[in-house]
Amino acid sequence: MSRAATLPLTSAEARRIWLRAQRLDVREPFGSGSDAVAAAVNQLGYVQIDTINVVERSHHHILFSRIPSYRRTDLRHAQTVTKSVFEYWAHALAYLPTETLRFFIADMKHYRLNPGRWFASVQPNDLRRVLRLVTRDGALTIRDIEDDVLQDKLHPWASRKPSKRALEYAFFLGRLAISERNGMLKTYELMTRHFGWEKPPKAASATEIAAYLLDRALRAQGIVSLDSVCHLDAPRKPAVAKLIGARVRRGELIPVAIDGAGKQEHWTAPGTLDASGGIAPELVHILSPFDPLIIQRKRTKLFFGYDHKFEAYLPKEKRQFGYFALPVLVGDGIVAALDIKTDRQNRRLLMQKWTWVGNGTKRSARRELKRNIEEELDRFEKFQLGD
């Protein structure tokens, strides 16, 4: 893409830069409370939401990994009271900084013209009905709608209530916002009323969206590739590639070659290289498989030499790490994968399987690694069972 001089980087140098960008190089980078939640979401760009709750759900887990004093009510306060974060689709449903909402208005408009398979079955009458209910009665959940005529499920994850799909469609259209969550139960409110706006912000242009995606990735990843900037968003690759080329020509980005990356190109900002530093070797993070450090599997393998296996949907006999294995980061390396389950009834954490990977496979290192990991597991258990 560029003829500028390419700077060689070892995978160790590259991962330290990524860990610094992810704020996993120190124990408490954001402070505490709902302000810390807003700061973390802003730094990471977005925090993925997922329904699996073998251990605490991913959005709480990701925030806990960076905010040691995190409480679930901190996220609720940021979403419902200060409204510094909002929910929408990134590469999956996620919490995003509210200040970035204008970059998603174009996607909301797209759904009006292209509802896709998921929303094609929503009848106009059902959409009008749920919007009328929220406008008239205020914020509501699907449990508040009791007079639906139930229908057969179109998908195993679907609801038999037509209103549920209609509420979701109104959310993707930007007509409704999720104003509160209790577990996975969503409360819907008119977007304008939730934020106190007369009308939503003006949509960002395609050029502005490309710049937003690139800047978001540079902040959260330190070193980027075209794939990492446009994760599961291939249609925006041409615009982002064009912008990267322009920034390289202006000296705002530097091409870097990471050991083992082959022909895949990477870039970083000049100041990022100066800011990279060491990481305390005893620092431990038990990560969610949906953590930004893990979710792009090929990138994680390149930087860490760790090939994560998400095996929740595999038959038991085919699992290598376990149903819902959690990667364990110690210092700047992933050394283990722990298949853990929270027994909420008996209030304890159950270790299903412990698999050593990376440096953890070296017997000489295991004693100290195990001691440090077990200390973190104590803290992790308190988080799982608290609040």
C-alpha cells in the first residue's frame, strides 16, 4: 500500500504496544465508578455484550479486567443515569461511547431500506404498535407487552412474541434506545427522550466514519491492520485503506513489519512506539473470550502465539480447552486457559479444566505462575459472587 520505510518489530514488541493500548499493562488504569466505565469504553472503542453466563457476562467481565473495583451498578449508572455509553452494533451488540453515536446514524438509516433476513418478518403494524406504546406509556420491556398473539419461532433464539422482534427492529432503526438492562432484560425508550434530544445528531459522512474506525482502532490496538480496523466490516475496507495510505504519505502513520505476519501489512502512529514500555511480570488478568485482546483470533495468534479455541458449541469430546475457557494473561504472555464455571447456588467457583499454554508449558515456570494465577482467582471469585 505504501512505499514508506517499513519498521521491523518483534512479536514481543508488538504485543507490549497492544497491551498498553488495551490498558492491560497496569492494574488500575481508569480509577473507579461510572466515570471509569465511560473512560474504559472510550479507550477500547466498544465493549461486546454476550448472553453466555457460565461466568459473569462478557461486558461486565471485560470492564472488571481493567477496573479492579468495578461493580455492575457502575455500568448501569453510565448507561441509564449519566448516559455516557449507549448500546448499538459494532461487530456485535456492544456498549459504545455516546459521543460516537453520530457514526452509527448511517447504519440506522440503512436498516430502513434493508431490514435483512432478521427483520424482514416485522410487520409495519407491529412496528407502529410498539412505537406507539413507548411514546404513550414511556419506557418498557418485552414483559410489559402481554397481549401479543404468539407465533411459531423462526429461529431457535427468536421469541414467539412479534413485539420482541419489532422492538429490536425499532432499536436498530435508531427510533428506540436501550435505556436500562437488568441481566439481559432490556428496557426500551424513545432515543430522543432517553438522551433529551429534540432529534438525533446529524449522521457522519462516509469519510468521517472511515476516520472514526481507524482512529478507534489506533487508540485501542496501538498497531493496526486493515482486517483489525474493519473486523467483520469488509465493505468499509476500501475507504479505510485509502485513508491509511494518505496518512502514511503525510507521515502520520508508520508501516511496521511484525515477525510472522507474512504479507499482512500493519501500521502505527509515530508516538505509539515511543510510549511502549515494560509490563510487570507478575500482573495477572483472567480474560473473557470476548475480550478485545482475544476476539480477533488470528491477531491474537500473531501477537501472542496463542490460538484460542471457543468451544462452547462443540461436542464435549472435541473440546481441547473446555466449554468456556478463559485465557490467562500474566505479564505480557498468555500462559493458561481455564475452563471455569460459577456455581451461584453454592456460591463458589468451579475449576473444570486448567490447560497450560505458551510459557506455562515450561515446568520450571509453573510454580510461580500458578501461585500468581491462584491469587487472581480469589479476586475473580469475589467478583463473580459479589454485587
